[in-house]
Amino acid sequence: MTSWLTNREHRLARLWSNEQLRTVASLFDGDIVNVSAWDDRDKEGGCYRDYFSNAAGYSYTNYGGYRGFQGRPNEYALDLTGEVSQNLKRRFDVAFNHTTLEHIFDVRKAFANLCELSRDIVIVVVPFAQVQHESDDWKDYWRFTPTCLRKLYQENGLTVVYEAQSPHKHAAVYLLSIGSRSPDRWAARLPAWRPLHKCGAWIGFRWSSRIYDGLQRRLRSAAAVK
């Protein structure tokens, strides 16, 4: 059980997304790329490359600026709002990106480039609800719904094969979504899931308001009968 002493503003959603990734990452093999990875840290003292235990190869992309390109082995320079070089198009079996898209204004171009990197799978973690966070080096532009992610995948020839939302109240809400070019291949391999509807349904919810609304409906019904 997660302690209430945990930083609920950011930390709970990160812990949830990491646990989700631990559940699904080992199902994927082939060449994996962590896009806009910085140094690949999972902020729990580990690295995401270790989650993908069946990967044949693991690479990174980064761009310039804060937490940008470092010239490490298996690291590629990539501007998600630019053009993907020919040597990177469909270079990987899985493209993975964690909480970057909200910081890119041209988000449709960035998502298209993510998909352009992959022969099959694209995994994204994005905020549905989160405090605004930015600096002089990077800004904060977007929040995402499952409907938005499904449309972005569809625009790029992929189908959602798994999606989930973090469940914690009074905390940031992350979405994890997986799209595939070959959805039938993954139907029986991924954990059971249901399409997300009405994400963050608890936001603004109070039992007193629900009781008041119910009483009002009953009063209106009684008045109509009279």
C-alpha cells in the first residue's frame, strides 16, 4: 500500500506507470528505443532498459538543451518536431516514450515521429491531469485523454491494444497506452484491459453533491406526479 507520506503531486503517478511498464515490457522483444530518454532513469533507482528483459537491442534518443543528447553508446540525436532520418525510420520494434509529449507544442508531429520509428509497437505515458510544470528550458502545453491517444494512433496506422489510467485520488493522473501495427498479434498476449471512459471520474466528486442531486431529482419527480 502506498503511504500518504509519498509525494502525491508527482510521485504516485510515476510509481504506477513504472509498475505498469514492469508488467508489460518483458512481453516485447526485438530492438527497443526509449525516445527522449535523457539517461533512461526510472526515478526509482533503476533504468528502463532493465524492464525490457527480452530486448535484442536497446537504444535511446535525445535532443539538445536540458537533459539532452549526451553522445552515449546506442544514443541517437532526434528532434521530435523535425524529420526522422532514413536510418531511423522503422528501425525499431518498440518505441517507448515517458511524459515528453506534453512538453512539445507540435504534438501531432511528435507523435507521428514516434510511430515512424517503430515497425510495430509504440508505448506512451502521458498526463491526463497534473500540475503545470515548466522551466526556462522546457514548457508545459498539453494534457491527454484516451480518445485523443486513440486518434493519434489511428492517424499513424496503429491500433490501441492496451490502455490504463493511474487510480490515485488527490494526485497526478497518468495514462499508459500501447498501440500496434499488428493488433491481432497482441490480443492474447497483453494483460486483460478495458477501454477507458470518463477518466478521472473522481475529480471534483463529493458525496454531499451526489446526495443533494439525488434529493433534487426525487423532489422534481414528486412535483411532476402532483
